Amino acid sequence: MTMPLLNASFPRTGDPAVAQCQAGETWLDTIADDLCQHGWLTLDATPLLGPELLAELHREVEILEKTAAMERAGVGRGGDFTRDRSVRRDRIAWLNGETACQGALFDFFEQVRVGLNRRLFLGLQRFEAHYASYQPGDFYRRHVDSFQGRASRVVSLVMYLNEDWGPADGGELQVFGRNAPGTVCGRVFPERGRMAVFMSEEVPHEVLPAARSRHSIACWFRQDVVPVPLTGV
Ligand SMILES: O=C(O)CCC(=O)C(=O)O
Ligand SMILES: [Fe+2]
């Protein structure tokens, strides 16, 4: 009999340090407080996920990249969907939670979803997530992740997978003020384990050109139950 793969290697309770850190839930208080006060935050999620899981997710995206699984990302929706290379240049592959590492990550995202609903009453119904790969020179121009008033994508979470990222590597996430969209209020290096969380409709952001290959997972927590036929943003 074959054992199910899902979560086989990364049960949430597999690493006592990770389990203890997640169970404390003060990190969820921090996320909720900062989202309320500033609209965004960044934190090191390595203690919450464990270095092995982050390394396995990175291995997975590197394998996907060598296959045809990653597609050029687009912007817009429905009839407006375009693959405009002057706006964004990354390639993406949607996660389905079916490999062991994706299953463990989905457990984590679910904890975030439930934790934010309990604290902020956001009514988040589900999440969707994709890997993204930026090659040298790739960028994603300034944008917001959701159209105002649609409340489909409500909270954005980006998890970075790259080891030893330095200032010369570029590729920072540049975050603008939600009430001062002309002002840069933060820059996040896409270093493995670092996470950025922000309100999807409110916070403009951009990915500066990367000087080396840059891997991440972008996740959106949504208020709609049924997937509307969407592509891209
Ligand atoms: O990778 C990042 O830092 C952000 C990506 C992003 O803004 C997006 O995919 O909408
Ligand atoms: Fe974005």
C-alpha cells in the first residue's frame, strides 16, 4: 500500500520548535495589529515554518522552472487580461497543496486565514497561491492586488525563498503608503523565510528589477467563496 504524500514529511507538529512557535499565536496578533495600524508588515517566518520546509519549497519551484509548468504571468482580468512585459515579467505556477511541502504550507495559510478572521472579522473564505520566478532584469511595476470595492483579494501575503540575498541583488519589494501613495514606506529583501503581508486593495507596491533569480510564493486571502473566472491580478 502506498502512503499518502500529503503532509508526509512536514506535519505541522513534526518539528516541536515550529509547533510551539505557531501555537503561541502572538505572531497572529502582530500581523493583525500591523495590518490595522499600517496596512502592511514584514516579519521573519522561519521560526513558524522551519528551515527544512522553506528549503523544500525552494527546491520545488526550481524543479517546476525546469519544466513547462511555469507560465508567463499576466495582469488584468477577463477580457482585459494581457501579458504586458512592460508591467510584469515574472513566471508563475499555481499551488494545489498536493505535495507534502505545499500541504504543510497550506496548513500555515489556513492558520493565518482563521487567525485574521478571529481578530479582524475580515470574513476571509479561502486563499489562492502561486510560485513566482523572476529572472535577472525581471520586475513588476507598481500596482495594487485588487480592484477597490470588489473585496475579492483582501489580504496579500508574499513569502520569499532565496538564500543570502544582498543589496547588490536588487529585487526588493517596495511598499508605498496606503494614505500617501507617493511615499515609499518600506523595502523588503526577498530573503528566505521573510514574509510581507499587506491589505490587497490599499497598499501600492512594486518589485524592483532583480539582478539574480528570485523565487517567492504569493498568496491572497479572499472574501468570495466561488472562484470567479479570473486570470492574472
Ligand atoms: O514578489 C513580490 O515581492 C510581490 C509580488 C506581487 O506584488 C504580486 O505578485 O502581486
Ligand atoms: Fe502585487
